[in-house]
Amino acid sequence: MTKNILLAASALSVLAFAGAASAHDLTFRTGPGGVPGVINTGDLVAATPPATGFLPYPLAEEATFDAGDSAVFQLADTLSGGSSLPSGNVLLTVALTGGTFDAGVTGGNITADTGGACPTFTATISSGGQAGSSAVTYIISNSSAGCSSFNLDLPILPSGPNDVSVTTTLRTEAGTPIDGLTDTLQVIDRVNAFNVVFDAVIGAGALGDTYATLTQTPVYTEFATVAGGIPGTHAGGVETATVGQLG
């Protein structure tokens, strides 16, 4: 009786950091999921109530990455109730912890929320943002009156086995904080794939063999999304007695 050993992620238990009261809130953007190379709410698992939002994208610590192995994380930054970007120029800094920009970002990576919260604005890079860097500062100008939300599309490449977070900072050119100044969202949860459980039970067939099984399935070893797949599972296929999911 044989079965492929699976790299498996531990159960997710950490909710992405949320913005404090009276502060802008960085979140995952709503999306259908299943688009290769793109991560949005459709690829994630919702937090268990009473917690809200979505859990970070799960990824094994043992996974390794080269340039080009990134995914574009679709995020939204929303100002707190009644707040909006002030007139004049606004400085937006986007900083990554535990990862880098896989490709150089441009003004096109920060866009207006055309759904109504902010129909128009212009984002121009002031500093940073090169491929391999972890921070970029934008000058936001010409924003619509009442602009209270904007979108971020960030090509993120993990730089090691640690969790990856995104922090946005909003301030005026004079340095005055805007709506709480910063917010941080954990976008990737790196977990140890080799957390083995031993017990004395051997079931009938490979799928019932729990003598030396890994704690959780399926695996989380790469940015893999499949159209029609189940959020958080990386794949829509079903295991058989001789075939295990490998990502």
C-alpha cells in the first residue's frame, strides 16, 4: 500500500491584520478566484465568525521561489467612514515585509476605485518600486472629491520562509497623517509542511492510512489557482486511493 507523501499546510488560525478604528483599512479585493497568478477573495478562506474578513493565503515554508514565481495580490485600501483623501497631493507608501516586488511597479499598480468610491485619480511614483525592492512611494493627485477608496495590484514574491505583510501609509506632502497614517494586512501565511502526526491506526486502503500522516491536506507549496477550485485548497481535483494532490 503506497501513497504519495504530501506537503501539507497547518490549519490557518491567523486573521489578516485589520485597521484600527478611525483608520483606513487595507483588505483583499473581492474577486471570483481561479485566475492563474492572481490572488483575491475567491482564492481565500473566510475567517470564522465572530472574526471578519479573510485568512491570509497559505503557503508552505519549504516552498522556494525564483523571479517570475510571484502572484499579483489584489487589494483595496478604504478610508474610514466619512473620510476621504484631501485636496492636493497625497503621499502613499506601500511597504512589504517578508517579500519583494517581483516586477517593477508603476502608477498602473495603484488605481482608482471606479465602482464609485473614487472614480478618478492619478498615481505617480516618487521613489522606490524597482523589481526586487520592498517599498514604493506614490504621489496621488487629481483625486475625485470624496475619494474614499483605491485599489492595489501588487506582484509579491516571498523572500524567505516568513509570513508576508503589506503596509500602506497615507500622509500629506507636509507629513501630516491621513486617517490613522498606516494599516497592515498579512497576505501570506507561511507554515511548516512537515508537521507529522503518529498514531496506531491503519485504515483500509491508502486514504485510510493514518499511521504516519501529515496533519493537514491539501498542499500549499506554490501559487496555484484552478478555475472552479475550492477556495483555500489550491486545486479542484479529488484524491484517489493511489493519487494525492500535489498542489
